[in-house]
Amino acid sequence: MAVQFFDTYTRKLETFVPLDPAGKIVKLYTCGPTVYNYAHIGNFRAYVFEDLLQRHLEARGYDVQRVMNLTDVDDKTIRGCRNLGVRLADFTKTFKDAFFADLDTLRIKRAQAFPAATDYVERMIEMIRDLEAKGIAYQAEDKSLYFRISKFADYGKLAHLNLDELRPSGRIANDEYEKESVGDFALWKAWDEADGDVRWDSPWGPGRPGWHIECSAMATALLGDELDIHCGGVDNIFPHHEAEIAQTESCTGKKFVRTWLHCAHLMVDGGKMSKSAGNFFTLRDLIEKGWTGREIRYALITVNYRLPLNFTLDEGLPAARAALGRIDEWARRLAETAASAQPGTIAPEMAALVEGFFTALDDDLNISGAMGQLFDLIRDTNRALDSGALDAAGAAAVQAAWQRMNSVLRFEADAVAIPAEVTELLAQRQAARAAKNWSESDRIRDAIAALGWVVKDSKDGPKLSPK
């Protein structure tokens, strides 16, 4: 089965065919964070989906060239640095560093490039000058430059908009608009006092770029005029991605993006996430509550990206912890049985489940179908281990298959060092068992449990695992 995606532009499931003549290179652009605060779990729902996308494409043999931008100049970042009385670069660095740390916590693979908007202002100016020369950009009375959407016939087709509906509401006075049309969007914003010392020189006077032109400049600078896939949340479809298409294609004369993928909103406990509702969480908030990065990753990744995700602390995260515990125990049993054996031939019925995992992901990243195949493999493998039907070579073959699957999921257990105190207690317990002092053995087992570790006795000796 070929890889297929639901393209936001066509609103259809389309077979994925890369632009690369050899069919190997995939140019992928993903909208990154605006670095004015710590990213929240709604942001990370999109970033985890994009990580799954990249990892599956790579598992299918594609060379993914991925770029994720960092929006470090806009109204929010300017307001933030001015409120603190610090330079824009110093203000945004705090949140850039935090973002990269969060990516590592969630096991999100680094993009090949993370361009910051402030490093590409000259390119943005070049694109705006090109649009102005073509009569598509114009300078308004406030000295800002705007894009004439009337000059781009396909404007609105990504969001499937009726442009006649782009009307100002009765609450907005007409004299507040200095644009030719209410739908025209800013390419360059003229400097005003609220911007403080955040400004760049341009042919139109001092100012700063509009949000939309930032992504067009960075994407084309690093990936070229044409992209295979562009991702983001559904809230980016309009106006951001619509504007990207219009300004980029007006500059290049080429189709900007082959496939558009957008993930649905994340809700928390059935409602929109908001600080006033008390259900607004950053990754750090959840880590402080005792959840791990991989548990949060599991909760964010195991609902298809196009479906709304209801994130719950009392159900979703405990379910993620339980599911990962089941995977951990299965992986532990495989490792014990395989020992140092070389992989043999995997049983045909198990091989079918492994291939079913990847085939499900070929179908618009059908993660629920893929997870169903994984848990069927866990069930069948455990039965074979229980009956003694799976030997060391067979277990090693399943291990190798799991490594392939996990290269996409990244659900492996964190490496945990066993404290010296626990190791000493385990030795004491073994001595008590050798002396058939069962009460002392039980007492020590409980002491080990109080330290957060579980002892399981096996034919090969005691096995320790964290609770």
C-alpha cells in the first residue's frame, strides 16, 4: 500500500508522491512556536504528530529534510521584552532554550534547521519588494505594506472560503481601516512607539515583517520554492497558511506546497484549554505533577491527528502509564528470553502484525490501527512465551521487529539507575531466601517497594523494575 494523506487543500485522501524525481527526498516544513512563553500541550500535540509523520516516512525509506521555524518577532514577543525591559533576543532566548529542552523530553526528533525569523528579515524585504514591483503589495497611509488579495485568484481555496464573506463587522469603524480591502494582510508593519527598539530599516521606512511573510521567506530559503508537505494546527489554515500560499506563489510562480496536513484541536477535560478555566498546562506543569515525557507523548500521539483530542489527567495519562507498563513488561520478557541470541525467522503471523502496523500508518497515519497491531503482537508473543513456543532466536526476531516499530513510536522505557540502597537490600533478600527465612524476605521486599522498586522472582533470579 502506498502512503496516503488527507490533503487539506483538496479535502481528499491523496497518494503521496514526492517532488524528488528519484522519489526519495521529502521537503517538510512545520510551523514552530512563537517564543514569547513556554509552549503548552496544545502546541505539542502538533509537534508530536509531525514527529510521527517524519519518523514514519523515514521508516518507509524516505530522506526527510525538515525545517521548523521559530517566530521570535511579533506583537507578543515585542510586548514581552518591553514589559521586562530587556532586549528582544534576550527575552526570546529563554523560551527558545525551553522549547528545545521540551522537544528532548517528548523524544521529538530535531529538525535539520530551526530558523529564527529575525535572521531572515533581509529575505523578507526582498520578497516584499518583488510583490510591490508586481503591483501585488502596496503601501497604505500608515506606511505599512499590504498584500492585495484581489491579485491572487486562488486566495481562500485552502480554507475553502467565500471571499465575499470577508467583511468588517459593525463594531469596527471604517476609518480604522487604512487597507484597500479588509482581507488584505500585512507584509511589513511600519514602526510605532509600541515597538520600542525593535525595528529594521527598509525601503519603506523603519518597521518589522508581518507574521505570514516570515514563514514564506524561511521555507523557501532553506527548502526551495516548492515543498512536499507543510504542517500545522487547524488554527493556522486561515489566515496564516492561506497568506503563505498567496505571497509565495506570487513571488515564485510555482505551486508552493504539494500536500497540506493539519492537526485538530486539543481539549482538556472536554473543554478548551485556558488559564481562567484552570486547565492550561505546559509540559513543565505535567512533569511537576509526576508524569513523564514518554507518558505525555503516548497520550498526545495515540489519537489520529485529524481527530480532536480530549486530554485528561484522571483518565488519559493513567491509561498511557498502564499501556506503557504493558509494553515495558513485554519488552523485558523478550529481552530475558532472547538473551544474546541472534534473531531467527519471525513467525509469519507475527510478521503480518508488524507489517500491519506500518500499513496502518501508511493510511493517513492511522495510529489507532497501528497500535491495535502492536498490542495484538504483544498478546500473541506473551502467549508464545507462556507456552514455551518462542525460543531465544524467535524472541530476538520479535525484538528486532519491535525496534523497527519503536523507531516511529519512541515508547522505550527510560534508563533508570538502581540506587545502591536497593541493590544492597536485594542482596540481603537473596540471603534470606537462601536461608529459607521467608518472613525476612517479605520484609525486605516491602522495604524495596517503599523505595519505588518492584522485585519479581524468576528462574533466572530476582528482577528489579521501577514502580
